[in-house]
Amino acid sequence: MTLLSGGQKSRVSFALICFEEPQILLLDEPTNHLDYDAINALIESLQNYKGGLCVISHDQYFLNALCDRISLVDDGSVTAYPGTINDYIKDLRKKHSK
């Protein structure tokens, strides 16, 4: 693995995870080191995944394509956000422009 690039390491990790057939995937920045085609392949694979997903990411394209719910973690609590990632970004911009 030491000779592999970041993207190649990510692909090997995803292959190992899928091989074990987990009930839930916890993904922290899964698109790091992936190119556009690999991100789209990951989105398609995760859309077909039958288990639960918890994704932490700054990749707006990835989140918009994959997620149907957003949870905000702040000050020790988790709350459901009623809109899309784009709505959340707009709300943040409004909040910080005041």
C-alpha cells in the first residue's frame, strides 16, 4: 500500500469495506484524493448500497448527488436540517454576513 497514491489507497479501502458487507458505512471525507470519474462511480455505488450511510464531507457535489438528509453537529448536539446542502450554505452566508 505504501507505493499507492491517495486515490488508489481509497479504492482499495472501499473494495475491502464492500467485500465485508457491513450494515452501515461511516465515511469521513470519502472523496479526498479521488478524481471526478471515481467520485461519480462512488456516488453510483453508494446509491445502490442497501445499508445505512453516514457521510462527513465538504464536497458539495458529492453531498447533493448522494444525500437525502442533513444532520448538523454543533456544541455537543445533533439536529436535523430541513433543507438541502445548498440551502444550508445560503443560511450560513446570511448568518455570517450580518
